[in-house]
Amino acid sequence: FNRPLFEGDNDFCICLKESFPTLKTRKLTRVEWGKIRRLMGKPRRCSSAFFEEERSALKQKRQKIRLLQQRKVADLSQFKDLPEEIPLPLVIGTKVTARLRGVHDGLFTGQIDAVDTLNATYRVTFDRAGLGTHTVPDYEVLSNEPHETMPIAAFGQKQRPSRFFMTPPRLPYTPSLQSPITDSDPLLGQSSWKNKISGTDSETLGGFPVEFLIQVTRLSKILMIKKEHIKQLREMNTEAEKLKSYSMPISIEFQRRYATIVLDLEQLNKDLNKVLHKVQQYCYELAPDQGLQPADQPTDLRRRCEEEAQEVVRQANTSSTGQLCVESENLTDLISRLTAILLQIKCLAEGGDLNSFEFKSLTDSLNDIKNSIDSSNISCFQNNVEIHVAHIQSGLSQMGNLHAFAANNTNRD
């Protein structure tokens, strides 16, 4: 977090640029340097007022970087004192080295489990036994991998709307009539909760519809279970690498347990995708003025691209005499679908504000084409289309590989 602030030009270089903007060379004689220093005056160093001023300036710059990271900036003219490259916020799961104070004072490695943008802290679970989980300020956390940065000019190109929700008014809200979740869920299926939830369709808790809270609870539980499965998979990968290094065979029981976890993760990803879609729908209904897009917008985008692609292919396939250049309907349909993929990528790139639901519409289009072609052409499709779209999809996202969350199935080939 502090690296771009401390690795930039020092105060003397900054003052030199401001006082002598036309001075291009840095190779001057001692006499010439002495004259420049006399013109600049004697700097204040090591006084209490100087240190207090430096701390205040550093604190202000840190806060400006946080505002940029959260996309809460409307005008970049007030951020000219920041470096050209701004670090992006760390995400959950990042391996870090953090400064721990108190009883266990020192630097320790761990992993980010939660991000608190309101208090500018990370929740870090440390690797060393006995340390547990602690809340650490963002300026005392360092990623073990190269940290991603973004040019400061990019933050002013398109501002994302705020994602923070105000508590909605306690107005009647009509969710779905009956949810089977309350019957099968071991937490929400208890009698006291069940009576409260199934009372009226418009009932709210804390200003939020009960059905929305149910979906959020399911989302939290699925993520918790998925986290545990990933932990088990990581441990089994380590064990498999150890067995392989000793040239020891991997037992059938080990392979069976590994396959079971992978299949469970596949089902969890499907359930997670469904719940995320429902949560997004509720968020748009609860706070449409917060900038969230309707959940069915990616479907509309896909439909528009398909219609435009069909029109483009129809015009290109019609000669000046009115005859069709390609008469095969299956072939023209395949060309139209591939053209629609290109148009979707173009729309996503121009939109800028990407999310996993928009990426999922692109993934669904690829899967539809893949399922419609002959099995003998699947390998060719994967090598010449699917892999390149995956690379483009990864490059479109400035937040990481969102296509991992957009995929709703696992390729077992």
C-alpha cells in the first residue's frame, strides 16, 4: 500500500522540478549544486513540526488512494500529488505478510479472509499455529506476490457507482409465495424461525425482505462450505505432490476422496451461481438507484448481439444478384453464433463495468455453440475458439479472473 508513495521521487527532486522546471540535466558541478541549494533555502529536518507535517501528508495520500480503490472519485484534479500507478486492493485468498502488534509482535505470513473497506483493514488468518486471525491495517499488509497496479488516469475514465446500500424503507415487499428453503435448511427450518418467516409475504426483518435475508444466509453458508472444500483440496494436492516426489503410488481411496470433493465443488458452484443471481435481483429491486443493473441485462445483451449478428451475416451472405453465397442453413447459423460472440466481447469491452453475470452470458453462448456442433469438431472448437475467448475474457477483467465464477460446469475432459 505504501510502496508507490515511498518509492517515488524524494522531496528534493520534487522541489527541484517545481523551482526549476526548465532544468533537464542532473549532472552539475558542486558549485552549481551549491547555488541551487542556496536558492531553494534550508529545509526543515528532524523537528517535531516537520514529522507531524509528514505524517499528516502521508495520511492524506493514503486516504486518497483508498478513495481511488473504491471508485469514489469524481474529479482527479485533487489527486495530482499521488504517483502514476495506484495499487489495487487485495482480494480474499491473497497470501500476504502482515505486521502483527501486541503480544506476538513481528512480521508473519498468512492469508486474507475478509476485507473491511469502511475501516481500511484486512482480516488475516496467520499460518503460524497459535496466532489465529487478526484485523490488520491495510498499510501493514504486503502481498507475497507482485501487486497489481492501475494508472491513475484510468480511474477517471469511467466511474463505477457506489456499491454501498442504504437501509431501505420498511415498505411492503412481495417475494415469492413459498420457499422450500425454510423446510430443508437446518438453521432456518427451526420452529421459531419458521413461524416468523412464513407469516406474511410482505414481512421484513431489519428493513429487508425475509426472502432476501434467506438468500443471503444461503450464500454465506455455501461460501463457508466451499471454503472448507477448497482447504481439503489444497491439503490433498500437497499430499499428492509429496507421494509423487517419493515415487509412491496414489491409492484408489485417495483418488475416490479427491474426485468426491471435485464433484461436490461442481455442485456448490452451480448452487452458488443460482443464489448469486437471486441476490442480485433483490439488490436491484431494493436499491435501483445505487447503479446495479437488472439481473437479466446480460441476457438482453446476448439477444441483441445475436440479432445483430444474424443481420450482418444475412447481408454478407447475399450477393449483388440476390443469391445466397452459402446455402447451408447450419453453416450460416454457426457463423452467426460466432459473430455474436465477437459482438458480445466488443460490447463487454466498451461497457467497462464488468461483472461475473455478464461474463456468464458469454460462457453460455460458447456452451450453446459447443453443444450444437458435431463431437468430432469439439477439439477444433476448443483449440481455435474457446481458448482464445478465455484469454480475451481474462484480459477484459481488471479485477481478476471472474470467468472462474461465471462458469457453471466443470470440464472433465
